[in-house]
Amino acid sequence: MKGFGDMMKKAQQMQAKMAEMQEKLGELRIEGNSGGGMVKVTLNGKGDLVGLKIDSATVDPEDTEVLEDLIVAAYNDAKQKVEAETQGEMKKMTGGMGLPPGLF
């Protein structure tokens, strides 16, 4: 039974670390940009959009399609950075646990 108790203790520690990591990711701010910085999107570590900046020079009422594409590109850039950061945090947290790759 000692093995089960140890396993439960490790599970509780892991749960506490996960909660801490979720809080940390919620506070994290990651910026993506496109058009050489003409459009900037800020996401938190959970992937929620928390900011958008658009250089006024990119706003052309006659050609909104370019601006739309720049926003999507900036968002995708930020999202990719968030995913990389999240993976890194998960790897640090689960490093010594011997979990199978891709579990998180």
C-alpha cells in the first residue's frame, strides 16, 4: 500500500503544479506580428486574445482584405509562440516523471 500512497502524493503534487502553471500562463503575454510589425496581436498563455494594435498606415477602407490577412497572420504567429511556451512549461513540469511523449 505504500506504493499507492506515494503515487497519490505525486498525483496531488502534479495537480498543484498544474494549477500553478495555469495561473502563470494566464498572466503570460506573448506578441505576434505581421507586416513588419504593422499589426500586433497579444495573447495570454492560454491563447486568449488580450490585445490588438494596428498601424494606421495599414487601414485602407478600400482594401480591408489586406488588413484582415495581416490580423490573421499576426494571430497565428502569436498562437504558435504560445503553444511553444506551453510545451516548454509542460516539459519542465513533467521532466522527471517518465511520461510518454505527446501526453501533454
